[in-house]
Amino acid sequence: MTSGDAHPSRLRAVALIVRRSLGRHAFASAVTILASAMASGLVMAVFAIQHQSEQAFTGGNVGFDAVLGARGSKLQLVLNCVFHLDESPGNIPWSVYARLKADPRVRLAIPYAVGDNYRGFRIVGTTPELFRDYRYSGDRELKFAGKGRPFEPTLREAVIGGFVAARTGLRYGDHFHPSHGISLDETDDDDDHDHHAHDEEYVVVGVLETTNTPIDRVVWIPIEGVFRMGGHVLRGDGDVYVARPGESIPDERKEISAMMLKFAAPTVGAELDNVINRNGKEMTLAWPIANVMLGLFEKFGWITRVLRLVAYLVVAVSACAILAAVYNTINERRREFAILRAIGARKSIVFSAIVAESATIAALGAMLGFVFYGVIVLVAASIIRSQTGVVIDAWSFHPALALTPPVMIALGALAGVVPAIKAYSTDVSANLNPHS
């Protein structure tokens, strides 16, 4: 036999040994493959979810350049107004909104007033300009499903996000009662909330098409409706004012929770930041929004590091499981190896077969790991969307998806070295003895 024929023959011999061993120890092999699959799926999911979450919260185009609100935390302003997750740090006078709305440096100014909810979903008072002039994800405009339309500024009408409609069952023409306070629990029964007066009933005049942004989780009503809700007072000029039915509200009495701003030029943000944040003491400008959110991820970066460490440890445990599973079969296979050696199989074939068996278990686990990866990421994406309205791309490519399988296979092969050495050193004469 030529050397050219010997190499394929050795490969076939190794493959045959591996196949027979996996079949003979099917249950142990299956359990080890499953452990490897969970390990590889977990490590891929940790890296992918961390990357996708950071991109979604810091790299997405939210359609605004800055948030202006009461003096306080920039992060609180962004979480409250962009992601609708936190409470308002306070209010600012309506006159500030009027002044910036008229400022030629500001392309778009949208006022927000918060403080109520419907079944755990945030109610935000705003103006119809949001539906007419706002653009998200570049140049995409808000669209209505069916015959929906923007609300009238002076009527008790509401526009709801697609996620709100899906979770609450509200449809075009339905009526509902707002509840006091900002609730974050959408599972609360509607009857358990502290409702406003019975006559403060709103009708749904529009359901927004899904945007895959936090907008989907909001109930939008006219800002005038927030001013006039029972239990709400205005302190725009410093004195307490309660709106009376049938009477117009003076602008100097009005106040808002925050204002969303879109600038005409990139330099405007720096100019206002200098005036408001550095030289002012009454308001805070959260600009740029992406940098504010990036600070949040940097602050809690230790959580990501802990999760990665856990994933690495699970991979290490998986490699140890492969070592243990293969090693435990060596004693019962000593006679098999002795027979192979007796009929001419080289020690290198025995060694290669054990290493290949370990690598094969790891490879099968890595392949099955993509199933676990998909399940973990889809569940995580569902939870993130449910809680924040932010959608992460579960199928977006991350380098970990390409690197994890070969690393797992290499670790599997490495784990097979110890049992391979034991098989390699099998004493032929001792193990061919019938009494051995």
C-alpha cells in the first residue's frame, strides 16, 4: 500500500472507531452533546444580546437630538421621554417651549406632559405636530392603521401605539378611562387602578402602525387634556392653578414635563448645552441622546463582564464534561484498543480516534448550540420589547457566532488528549488475556 492510500485508510479507521463509540455510548454522548450545545448557545447569546442591546439603545435614530427638562439627571430625562421608563424629574414653564419653538435654530420642538397611565402603559400629553412632523429611523413617518387620524388638540381623543393596542385590545372608536400615576405594570387589572372621574373618558381615534420603537408602548393624548385632568395642578408661574371647565388656560400658567428637540444644525446642540447646562441652573439639556445612553451602559458594564465570565465558566464545565464522558469509557474499551493494536493499528490511530471523538462531540454540540442561541435571543428580545418597546435584531450577525464553534471544537479536542493518552498507553498483551 502506498503512502497516498494509507492516509485515507487511517481516516476511515478513525471515523469508524468514532462512529461505533458514539453509537455504543449513545446516552452518555447525547447528554454531553446537550451540555456542549447549551454552553455554546449561552456564550453566543451573551455576546450577541449585549451588542444588540447597546446598539438599539445608543445607535438607533430616535428622531430627536436632545431632551430639555427640569434640572436633574440627563439619563432620567432620556429614560423618561425617549424610552418612557422613568419618572419626570420635574416641570418647566410653557414659555420655554414657546420660545424654543419659535427659535430658527430649532427644527422641531415637541412638548411632553406625563403623569398618568392606562393599564400600565404611559399616557403622554403632546401636540398633533408629533404625528405630522416627527420622523424616526431616519425619514420614516408615523402612520395610522386603518382609518385612524391624529387627535384634536381640544378634545378627549387619544392615539395609541401598536403594542398598546395588541396588549389592551383597544381599537379605533373604543373608550377608556386614564388612571392616576405612572405605572410600569401592564398586567394590573384595569379595575384596580385609581381612575380619573367617569366623565374624563377618552376615545381612540387612531392606532399607530408598529414602529418597533418605544412609541409603540405609549397612549398619546392632547397636552390640554393632561392640563385639565382631575387632580392635576399647574405651577407655570409659580402659583398653584387648577384648570376650570369651559375656561381657557393662560399660557403663563401652563407647564410641561419635558421637550423633545430636533436641531437645524449640529452646532446648535453645543450652543444650547453651553447656555443651559454650564451657565444655567433651572433646566437640563440631555444632548446628544446616544451619548447619555452610552454612559448608562458604561456605568453597568460590570454586569456584562460578569455574564461573560459565567458564559466562559459554562464552556469550561462543558469541556470538563467531555473529558469525563470520554475518559470514563476508556476502561471498558481497553480490550477493544488492544485488539486494534494486535491487528496492526498504530498507537497514533488510537490516539487520533479518542481526540476525534471528543472533537466530534463538541462539534455536534456547537451545531445544536445555534438552536439554544436562537431560543435564548428570541426570549430576550421579547422581554426587552415588552419592557421597553425597543426591538433587537435576533438574527443579526455577531463575530461570536463564527468564533464559538471552532473554539468549542478545539476545546473538545483538547479535552480528549488525557483519555487519548490513557488509550494510547494500553498494554496489548495484558488486555488480550481472557482474564484481564
